[in-house]
Amino acid sequence: LHNQVQELKGNIRVFCRVRPSLKSEPASDLTLMQYPDEADDAKEINILGPEEKSSLGTVTRKNNTFSFDRVFSPSTQNAEVFDEISQLVQSALDGYNVCIFCYGQTGSGKTHTMSSADGMIPRAVHQIYETAQGLEEKGWRYTMAGNFVEVYNENLNDLLGNPDELDKKKHEIRHDMQRGKTTITDITTVNLDSPEMVESILKNADANRSVAATKANERSSRSHSVFILKLTGENHITGERSEGTLNLVDLAGSERLSHSGATGERLKETQNINRSLSSLGDVISALGQGKDGGHIPYRNSKLTYLLQFSLGGNSKTLMFVMVSPLQAHMSETLTSLKFATKVHNT
Ligand code: ADP
Ligand code: MG
């Protein structure tokens, strides 16, 4: 097949993206960040700590430098970000299982990057559609089946289903171990026979969540949403077949959710988010240490269980660590960057 990204196999790549400040955020509220290699393909970010005065009166700031596969500064647009993942997206057409995650605290730009009308989800669908059309003259016919699900409190919900059933209908994850295939029971599957359908899918999912919660934003920051695109290709000239999956995941907010003070429903949510984010880190670490085939703790959370066949084996993973430029968020920023460094170094 037309695959030039073979060398990425098994590697977990991490991209860092710093969002710009919004109109409501004055310059005095911003963290001092430096991008030491101001190149087109910057890979480092330095977060400067607060000013510290020594006994001799000299003022210093602590450097907190982090390296990733790419660092996108605040002026970067979604189009440039997509350029950097387009090959990875493409490899789902070649039969790979691809996972792309957005990790970061609430307000750091995950949804803007992933699920907005201008984000990676619609861009990926448009590109896949175009490429598939180009492959038609070589004999390839592709079908694209889409699901959009949410993991909320360790329950799986159908974001494309009937809003009245959102928290009521039970969906089971079924793995076919032999064929490496995952199905979800009673889930709505949309055949994307035109790329424009993705816009209505995103709207539908939003509407679904707003019905469920008084504050849709709050719910989406406390749940993981997973856009799943199954790409099945058949070549009627050569008889070849290809089956790949693209998973685009907008994770729940990673902010340190302390258990203190939280009670009831909130406490349960908090524990579930903490557990699933740390499970994701554990699974990625275990895979990175070459334990594929050995014990990987997929079953520790619904999210990793759902993505089991897209994280190990014949798969490629990329994580965006999203960062807010605000001073008030600096400690969360450092925590996120440390988590991402751990993921990057496995
Ligand atoms: P999250 O999903 O991580 O909670 P959002 O994507 O909702 O964060 O971003 C928070 C706010 O910042 C939103 O108003 C969003 O439009 C804005 N924003 C985020 N990233 C960017 C960006 N790269 N450029 C412009 N605005 C952004
Ligand atoms: Mg969001």
C-alpha cells in the first residue's frame, strides 16, 4: 500500500499546543513561556517560574524546559496543526488503527483543537474522503462508518442516538479477540457517504449533550468523547482488502481534582476521571515498554478497554498536550507537561 509512515509504528508521539490568550485575558495574567528553538518545527517549551530574589539581590526565574515531538506556539492555527497529523490520519486508510488524544485541563483548547467545526475531526474526515476518491482509479472502494460516543462516569453513551436515552440505554463493548475487532451494542452508526456529514454529526453530538445536562460545557469537560471512524477498503482489481480505524479523543479535563470537599455525584465523577486518565497513562507506558503481548491493563477503565485494539498491536498513537497561557493555570500546566513527558519517554 501507499504507506510512508511505517517508521512511526509503535512510537507514541506527543505534541504540545499552547492556546493564545483570549480578549478577556490581560497580558499581566499570562505565564512567561519561551520557545527556545523558534524554528518551523519547534520541539521545546520553557515555562519560566516566578521571580525569586537571592540574598544578594539578584533576580532569577526557574526554567522548566520540556521537549516533545512538536511544540505549537499560540499563533499556530488549526490548519498548521492538521498538516502535522495528516500522514497519521492517512495511515488509517492503509489499515492501521490510529488514536489521537487531546489531553489538558478544562479551558486549555482541547475541543477547539479536536471537535470544533474547524478542528481535527472535520479536517480528518475531509482529507480521508479526498484521498479515498483519489484511490478509486487504482481500484479501491472505501466505506466509512462513524460512531460518536462519550464515556461519562465509566458508562458508554451514544452521542448520535436519541437524546432521551442518553444516560439510560446500556451499551456493551464486545471484543472479537481473533479478528481484533471491537463492536458496541445498540450504537448508532452513520455511513459517511459525503464529507459534509461530519458537520451534522458534530452538531448532533453537541445537541445530545445539551439535552442531558443543564450546562453542556460542564458535562463535556467531565467526560471523554471518542469519534470513531472505521475505514474498510476493497480493491476490485487486485482483490486486496484493508481495514483501519481512526479514533479521535477529546479527553475529560485533567485538572487535579481533589477529593476533598466533593461529595456524592461530584466525588464519583472525580474519581472516575482520575482513574481513567491515569489508566490511559499506564496503558501507554506499558505498551511503550514493549509489553505488547504481555499484560497491558486495558480493563482498568472503560476508555482503555474501548480502545484496546487501537492502542496495542498494529496501531499508532499521538497525544496532544494542551496548555493554557494563564498565570493562574501554571501549576496545572506544569502537571500536564510532566504527564506528557512521561508518556513521551516510554
Ligand atoms: P477545553 O475543551 O480544553 O476545555 P476549549 O477548546 O473549549 O478548551 O477552549 C477554551 C476557550 O479558548 C474557548 O473559548 C476556545 O474557543 C478558545 N481557544 C482555545 N484554543 C484556541 C486557539 N488555538 N485559538 C483561539 N481560541 C482558542
Ligand atoms: Mg472541551
